[in-house]
Amino acid sequence: MEKPSYQWFGQMSAAIGVIISLSFVAYELKLSRDIAVAELTLSNFHQSINYRISLLDIEAYERGIDKLRKDETLNAEEAQNLHRVIAINFLLLDSSFLLYELGLQPEGEWQVTRELMKWRIAGNAFWREAAENTAILRPSLAKELEAIIKEIDAEEK
């Protein structure tokens, strides 16, 4: 090969190297953005959870759980506290799903969380009602819950 051919090959190699380097920088920026979004969203979830915990009456919640086990009717206070605990759990589910969507939570961890939520929804009318009320959830989690409910219904048939 003559000298101009080597020069052209060297310039192309350098250009490809620059393109690859810029691609890695763009990917790093995307990951940084995803982490920042996750931190902000998780901070909001944390505030909501703390607020609901501050309103929670543990004794009323425990009475409600005992009544559910005995198939008795809950009074308003017991039902309200049960709904608070369910809301806290859905916020935790939403935070876990957000991390999974952003690639910040391993697949196996998400599957364990998903199976636990599926078990809760299948075993309790309060959980089922909350899972079907997806208007207040992020759209991607609402779709996931709809898929979980379809799986439960298919298994029950």
C-alpha cells in the first residue's frame, strides 16, 4: 500500500473511534438522567409513604385484619387503615417497577415483587379492588397490574 492509503485508513479509524467514544458519552448521559429521574421519583414515593404512615392507626388496622380473617364486616376506620396499608404497598410496588423499567433493578428481584403482588391481589378483595383502580397509577404500572389480573383470572378458570 502506498502512503495515502495508510493515511486514509488511519483517518477512518480515528473517525470511527470518535463516533464510538461519543456513543459511550451519550449512553452515560442517558444513564445519569435515568438515575436522576429514579431518585426524584423515589423521593416523592418516600414522602407519600411517610405521610400515609403518619396517618396510620395500627390498632385499627390490626382489628381490620382480624375481622377479615373471620369474614366479619369492617367499620370505616378499619377499612380506611387497611386501604392506607394497601396504598403504601402500591407505592412500594410502583417504586420497584420504576427501577425495573429503568434497568436499575435485576429481573429476578422484580419477578419476586411481582409474584408477591399477584398473590396479594388474588387472595384479598381489598387488594383486588385497589389493583383494578389504576387511574391514579403510572400508565406502565397500570398495564402491568392489568396483566397480573388477567393472569389471576386465567388461573382461576
